[in-house]
Amino acid sequence: MKRYSATTYAVLGLLTTHCRTGYDIKRMIDTSLSHFWKISYGQIYPSLKLLVEDGLIERHDQTGSTKVERVEYTLTNEGQKLLKQWLQEPVEKFSNEKNEVLLRLFLSDEEQTTTTIQQIEKYRAVQYEKLETYELIEHSLRTEPVTIHRKRGLLTLDFGKKMSRAIVEWCDETIAQLR
Amino acid sequence: MKRYSATTYAVLGLLTTHCRTGYDIKRMIDTSLSHFWKISYGQIYPSLKLLVEDGLIERHDQTGSTKVERVEYTLTNEGQKLLKQWLQEPVEKFSNEKNEVLLRLFLSDEEQTTTTIQQIEKYRAVQYEKLETYELIEHSLRTEPVTIHRKRGLLTLDFGKKMSRAIVEWCDETIAQLR
DNA sequence: GACGACATGTAATGGGTTACATGATTCC
DNA sequence: GGAATCATGTAACCCATTACATGTCGTC
């Protein structure tokens, strides 16, 4: 059985939401999934190509007089089957991200406490901003009709909120400790 | 000014702790820094080579009759200067990790709730285990003499604990929601 | 003598970002 | 007319993992 990267499954899966094009997928991930997933066009378009070649999705080129080249894709039956299968596979990767703030903190010494604190303050600010963004997203999600993607969206959003809140808390405590 | 990856700086920086060899660095990262950093030999040895070439560290080959080839490295003055400089640079990357559990949750539907819950339960178990490991590490760190690395180690460990605790909490709440 | 930990290193491969190239449409 | 957004795509590069190759040392 051919294996695909999680990124390719993400592309395949996003086509089951209201996304139809590569551009849609990019936007969706950047806005709604950014707290736990990211992607670039350099992955999306080659993935779409591969999925078409393997018969998991179908490409629908624009016909008629429209000028904007908007290439829409839909899942084939095999595509739907494979996605479902992948969703049920046990997850292997629970690894933690590389965190440059922590690396610097770990390697820094007392002499540099001032800049270290500044870095952590910036980290805190970034997380605090994220938290505010999540509130906005939650608000707009709650006005949407109740669909599976709304429900799932709220659950994954909670994850982002919990993480950011925990990070802000850690920043505060750590800055206090460093002083 | 030549630029190095954060991984190369990690290697450089780890040599300021009690680590002397590539093997030491690998062990140290795997045991003490694994909650926010990871590395492979395929990065460590080439990094060490590069750092030697650029005069940031010095290589000390084993002399005499010892059979085990243990290659020790020490920072040069330039190395120390560059590390210090890097530690004070503003951090740019605060990005969130790719999380396969969340991706699956987001893409799954009600039909698959049972397996989704199982996946989240496994996620919870993994994080809970991590939490226990952190407690052990904390215990052993607290018996060590009070050094800068002990202090920093405890602070970064707190980060790991906070994250794992938040994830366990999220898992519990999400499983409850899904039921 | 076999196994696990110690120890160094490379090559193939895979995964991902960035920069670039191109062009339409919308709105000020 | 210019800027922002919509929209597709590729090539060069960078980063990282995995598998492999090799050998020592201690201990059960």
C-alpha cells in the first residue's frame, strides 16, 4: 500500500469541507487550522497533482468564458475510502515542537537575563494576541449553522486556547522567577 | 554574516553545558530537552564539522592508547561570542506544531466518533506518561547542585509540565463533548 | 558469546519553505 | 493607475530522518 504524508491527507481531507481549490485549502488552513497545522503552495499543488494521478481526487478545469483559472477538485470513491481509513489509523506522532524561546532560555546565563526576559515577554505578547484571535474566530464560528465542521472547529479551537493560555501563564511565572 | 540554523546553535550551545561529544549532545537533548527540542546524529556530526571549519569550536582527538574514539569539542572565543549574540537575537518563530490528532479530529465525522475518542485517549495517555517523566526529571534535577543549568532546566521543565497538563485537560473535555 | 550501551560517521531520501513567474479581478 | 486579493504553478534549496557501516567496552 502506497503511503502518503500527513500533509497530503490534509489536502485530501480539506476537500471534504467547503474547499474546492488549492487556494481555498491554503486560506482555510491559514485561518482556521493555523493553531495546529500549516502548509505552503509548494506542498499543496504537487499534492493535488499526485492525488489526481492516483485517482483519489478528480480535477475539474474551468470551461466556458471565465477568465480566472480556478481549478476545482472533488474526491473520488477511492479518495473517500482512503481518507476514512487514514482517519482511523492510530496516530504515531505526538512529538513536541521545536521551541526557540525555550532553547535560548536553557542556554542563556544570568548576564543575559534582561534580553531573555524581553524574549519571553514577546512570546507572551504573541500568545496573548493569538488568544484574542481565537476569541474572534470562536465568535464567528458560533454564528455559523451547526455542522460537523463547526463542531470540530470549536473543539480544535479550544485546544489552541488552552495552549496559549498555558503559555501566557508560563511566561508570567518564568519572568517572575527570573527577576 | 553567515547564518546558521537553530539546530547548529543548539549544538554549539550544548557544548557549554557538561556535554563534550556528539554523543553527549544527543543524550542530553533526548533526556533533558526532549519536551521542546529534538535532534539526530545526521544533524549533530555535520554541524560539529561545520562549526570546526568556521573556527567556532575546536576538535580534540583522543591521544594515547585509549581505544574508544571519543572526540571532544570546546568552544573558541569566536564561538562563545557568536552564541551569546544569537541568544540575544529576537526570536521569530513561535509557530505551532503540526498535530495529527487535531487534524484527524477536525476531518472526522460522527460515524467515526468511536475511533476518534480512542485516538484522543491514546493522546491523553502519552501526555500523562510525559507528565510522570517530568516529575522524575524534576526530582533528579532538584538533587543536583544549584547551577545555571539546573535553574534553566527547571524552568523549561515547567513549560513541558504546563503543556502536558493542558493537553490532558483538553483531552478529557473533548472526549466528554464527543460522547 | 551475546547483548546493550558507548561512540562516530555518511548517503539516500523525504519533507517543506522560499523565491520566482504569471496573470485576472476588484476597489480606491 | 496602483494596490490588494484571487489564483496556479515550479525550481532551488534547506532541513531532518532513516538506514547503514563500523568498532569498543562491560557484564550477564
